[in-house]
Amino acid sequence: MGTTIGFDLDMTLIDPRPGMVAAMDALAAETGLPLDGEYFAAHLGPPLDHVLRDFGAPEADLPWLVARFRETYPEIVIPRTVALPGAEDTIKAVRAAGHQVLVVTGKYGPNAALHLDALGLRVDHLVGELWAAGKARALRDHGAAAYVGDHRGDVLGALAAGVLPVGVTTGPCPRAELLDAGAEVVLDSLEEFPAWLAANPLAATSWPSYCRSPAGDPRGPVR
């Protein structure tokens, strides 16, 4: 029976880092604020207002800064972004298994949609501006059985929704950190996902029925 499998966007399906560096550095040049594009791109995950606040941006300026970043985003970031290895084949594998594809991201929804369109990644549902445990709402609303992401915040979102947390090590969080956060499966990249899905068909059920393999290998069969 078909179900829904959720995915994060940045550093799970796509690599927007070159554009993120350029966009944040452009905002720094425009405003004179100490914004570090390289650091930002190396730690993608948290919402933009959190990032700007951590860089020391004045609280009163945050709404304008977020709006300005989003305004320049399509021109600066979209053309510099590529799909991560395995992303297209993963989406095809999910569909071939009879499932729907859901993307839940902390990114501004309209810009997330531009990425997917530009890269030809066709998904069934897209929900933006949700982070960490906040992603649980979209996962529950769409009846997801699993959520795949590169950040410990993605694992927390999956756990909060009661769905299978699947990590990929293509983002800022190494395998040990994803496992420590509660990931039940950790893959090196989405290139491994189609084979993993074929070996572990997901059903519309809660993730506790999918446990670690007896050998304890988080990349192996989980039924």
C-alpha cells in the first residue's frame, strides 16, 4: 500500500552552498553587517532569522533582512544550485514503489519551489518554513511513514511525528551525531536510498515497527 516519504531539501536533495555564500555575502556588503557566507553555507539547517540573529543582526532589522535575502535569492542562489547525487533516482524509486514524495524544509516555500522546478525534481507536496520538531506537523498531515534529512533537526522532526528517521551524511552532521539524535537509519548519501528502500518497503505504519537490523548496522535492513 502506498504511503508518503518525506525529505529535507538543502543538503539532502540539493546543494545550494555556492549560492548561499554569495547571497549572504551580498547581504553583508549591502548592510555592513558581519555576516559570514562561508560559515552560513557550511551550517545550513536553522531558519534564516535564527542565523542572522546569531551573526549579531539587530532584532528590529530581522524582518527586513529576511525579506531582502529572499528577494535576491532567485537571482543569486537558484542558478548556482545543483541536485545532490542520487536525488533524482531516489524520487523515481519512491514513485516506483507506489509512494508519494513530500518535501518539508525550513526554506521559504516559494524559493524551495523554484529550486525543485529548476532542477526538474518533481514532488507531490512541498511545505516550507518548518524547522526541527516543527516539521512534525507537515509529516503527520501528509501521513508520512519516514523522513529523510541531513541535520539532527530533521531527525528530531521525524521523531516528533512518530515516523522513521533516516539520516544522510551529505550535510553538516556526521553519522555519529545523526545516530545520537535518534536516527534509525543513516546512509552516506541518497545514492544508497533506492537499494535501501527496495530492501525495506515502507508501509503506512508508525516507525517503531521498523527497528535496527540484528547486526546493529544502521545502514542495513531495518525490518
